[in-house]
Amino acid sequence: MFKSSLRDRLSRRGKKQEDDADMTVTEHLEEFRSRLIVVIVTLVIGVIIGFFLAHEYVLEAMLVVPEDVIFIHPTEAFFTTLKIAIYLGIILSIPMIIYQVIAFLVPGLSSSEKKYVILGLPMSVVLFALGVAFAYSVILPLAYNFFIGFGGEAMEAQISVKEYVTFVLHFIIPFGLTFQLPLIVIILTALGILNPVFLRKNRKYGILVIFVMSAFLTPGDIGSQLLMAGPLVLLYEISVLLSAVIYRRKVNNRLSE
């Protein structure tokens, strides 16, 4: 079933490529250039908005967990804020980036497939925000106290804002990315690359990957691993259900044609 749906998808792409055979290499490069410009402009606007958000709100929110932080270079606070702004700019630009990549690489989308892709793009930011919020409010305090606790009473922690922000970003960004799983499954199912049968058949391997990822992304204690792996396993099961819904609709639409 998985192979047949993928074969159908590749067949449609082949027909689309035949229809576009008249396009020259120059025209393809021109399309790539125009889409790249849109992505770059979106990123610049996102970074500008991100700098305002980082300066006014985000940096202050990040510094709630530690009791005190310092900066040891005159420009450290500025460039730390700029670093946060760049991350925020990329996050805010994710829907546009994904859309431009899909539109360029998969031009033969049907109307129903375009609908799933376009409706799914805003959800990428929502899911990312949920993953970041979960990591920030639940996992981050546990991880911070776990590592700081190794200093004991003999050492006093004096953490620079640069190092602390780097620690936070490298910790919460993976959570935001892993929370994209349902959206990725929806889009791949809509494109005919995945189906619920494949996901159910390989459930044990998916759960194994989730626990391995949790071991790498958490401080190492079993509690933190379970706190990360639990929601991801739930997201996997939700993804299977969503894939089944999308796949059933595709089959029904194909039969009614």
C-alpha cells in the first residue's frame, strides 16, 4: 500500500514534469531566485520583529529560572539579544520557508494537497510554541537545577547571560522541533508518502527512537527522560490517528472521482 501510493505520487510528478518540459533552465533558476528572495525578505522581517520581542519580553522571560546572571563583556548583552532575535526570526519564518520549498520541489500538488499544506503551515508555529512552552515550564527548571546542583556548596555559580541563553536555546529548540511530528505526518500522508499502516507497523521503532532522543536531549535522569518521551509518544499516537483520517479521505475522494 505504501509503495503503491508512493508510485502514484511519483507518476503524477512525472506527468507534471512532462507538462513543464518547455521550461528552460533559466526559467527554473528565475523561479528559484524569486522564491529565495521571498524567503530572505521574510527572514529579515522576522529578525527585526524578533529583536523587538527579545529585547522587550523574551530575554526577561528566559532569566526567570536562574537567581542571577552577569555579563562580562560590554557587547555581550546586545549580541545575546541579537542571537535570540535570529532564532525568533527563523521560527516566525518557518511557514513561509516550508511553503516556498514545497512549492518549488513539488509543483504538481493537487488542490486537496495544497489545502492540507497551506492549512498546516500556521500549525507549525503553534506546535513549535507548544513544544517550547512545555520545555521551558517543565523540563528546563529540572535540567537547570540538576546541573547547578553538581557545584555543591564549595562552588558559587556565576553564569553569564551569553552562556545561559545558549543553554536555554539548545535545550528548548529540540522540543519545539519534535512537536512538529503530527504536522509532518499530515503533510507526508497528504502527499502520499506516508500512510497509517506504515506508521502502525513501525510503531515500536518510532517509540525506540523517541526514547533514544529523550536520553540525548535531557540531563540524563530517568525522570526528565520520561517527561520528554511521554508527550512524544502521545504525539506519535495522535499522528497515527491523523494519518488515518487524511488517508481515508484521500481514498474516498479517489473512489468518488
